[in-house]
Amino acid sequence: VHFDYILSFLLAALVSAGVIPGIVRYAHRRALLDRPDGRKQHARAVPALGGVAVFLAVSVTAGFWLEGTSLGEAVFLFPALSILFVTGIVDDLCELSPGRKFLFQFLAAGIVCAGGLRIRTDFGLFGIGELDMVSSCLVTILFITAMTNAYNLVDGVDGLLGGIALIGSAGLGFLFLQAGDGFHAALAFALAGALAGFLRYNFYPAILFMGDTGSLLVGFLLAALGIRFFSLPLDQLAEAGVSHGFTAVAGLLFLPVFDVARVFIIRMLKGKSPFHGDRRHLHHVLVKNGLGAPYVCLAEYGATLLFGILSITWLQRFSTASALLLLFSLAVLLAEGLTIAYLVRSRKNLRARAERFGDLRRRNRFVARLLHF
């Protein structure tokens, strides 16, 4: 049985990697390129239509698993994904306004919510318990939209988004597999495979970016899979080896959410709009610390794995609120540790420059005296 899910991963990877060369050639021929500017890391124009490959790979692979109840769910899920796919392409080519992008994201989230994919409880976080229909739909739409944009906003280094999303989707795939949910396990592994095929061309130095076409799609699908997992009955969660489904999902998908929340808080503390563009994301801090793009990716991959493993194992013994607080505290320690390391390194560099400048001035004075003599 497990071979079927390996096949799902491999098929998606082959489809994704197989169509990308054609996408790259077409984008260069039509000059559909993401050109560098002051805020972007890359120094040359690169196609940003990698999301097309991810969408095709997931759609083709998932089609082999559609039957019975999964077919009914796909009636809502894939139209929603298609809306985001078209939104992303239009934004990558013509640049949509933020208001319009949010409108289409709300619409896509509303479609899957209408199909029955909803957050039905507060998981003991606020003492409310079960949510009524209106509250459930509002919370679901906000959750999906927030997750979608979190993954969109951390796409700043070659290979970064694809890698952390691959880890998250593979983790969800294993959890669904243990819980006996075949369709969602296959869908999660298909996403992981599609991202693996994409990373073949996106890891540094990238010849293709995911673009909004892919980042919106990936964030939305991970949010939908996350909701589906922590909404499973308790007996299925127990089969997966977890007692708190929300905690497990939160750890696997935590890093982008933390990164965006951290940046928003810093901006507001400085009196700026949380949507004001700057270079305060974790990958910016790592780059300032002197790490190249591959090592930035490896560092954030490692953090994603750490949070995921902790959330599925050790953090299961705590309440949801305590587990989230521990995850947040650990992430703050890591982020602030990086910031402090950067400041220490900067001071050492400044001190070294000052010493070299002082030596140069002394040598110049000595040479001047000799010439004057």
C-alpha cells in the first residue's frame, strides 16, 4: 500500500520536472521574466512561472485518486485552486492590486468552506469550544488566507519556499497515511513531489522562480490539508500517533507564519504599516550574517524539521496553548540569536576596519615624512 504513495510522489516529481524546461523556454521567448529591482535578491531576469508546473503536477497526480468521497471534495477544492492559479498568473504577468488578490483569496477560501472544510472549534485556546456556523466560516477563511499569504511573503531566496513547503507537505502526508486517510495522504505527497521536481530548477542558482502562481497555490493547499488533518476524528488522530492534531499541523507549518508575524510586529513597533516592504525577514537576517542562499535554505529547512518533529512528539503532552507558546518562544530564541550574532559580527568587522584604517593612516604619515625629508 505504501508503494502507491511513493508512486504519487514520484509521478508528481516527474511531471513537474518534465514540464519546467518548456516553461522556461516559453517564458524567455515571450520575455515573461521577473526583473531585479531594489528589494529583490536576484541580479538577473528569471522566469517566475514555476507555479504552473506545481499546479499541473498536483492536478494530474491527484486525478488518479479521485473516487467516492474524495471526488465530492475535489468538486470544491480544485475550482478554488484554479482561482488562485489564475490569480497568481495574472499577478506575475500584470501585477494585481493587493485588494484584488485578497478578494480572490477570500473567494477561494469561501468555496472550500462551502464544501465542508471548516475549523469547527477553538482547540481550547479561548475557552469557546465549538464554533457556530458563521464563526466557523469566518475563522476558516481568515486562517486559509493568512497561511496563503505567509508562504507567499517568505519566498525571498532561491529554493527557500519550495523546501520548507516540501517538508510541511511530506510531514502531513505521513500523518494522513498513519491516520488511514488515503486521498489526503496522496494529495500531500503529490504536492511534495511537485515541489521536489520544482526544486531541481529552483535551488541556487535558480533558473525558475515559483512566483505568486505557485506560492499562493502552495500556501492555500497546505492550509486546506492542515484543516483536514486536525479535523479528523480522535480515533484517526490516535492512529497517527497524536492527540492534538492542531499542534502537529502548527509545528509543520509554523516557520512562515512566525516569520511574517515577527516582521509585522517589528514594523508596527517602529510606527510603520505592517505591509510596508523592508528586509527584516529571517532570510534577510541570515544573508546579513554572511550566509549564501544554499545555507540560508538549509538553516530554515532545519528549523522547519525541528518544529515539525517537536510538534508531533514532545509538544503533544501539552495543551494547544502551551505548545504554541513553546513553539513561539523557541522561534524567538532562534531569530534573536541570529540577530545578536549579526550585530556581534558587524561590530567585529567595524573594529577590524577601524584598525586597518588606523594602520593605513600611520603608514601614510610615515611615507609622507620620508618624502618630506
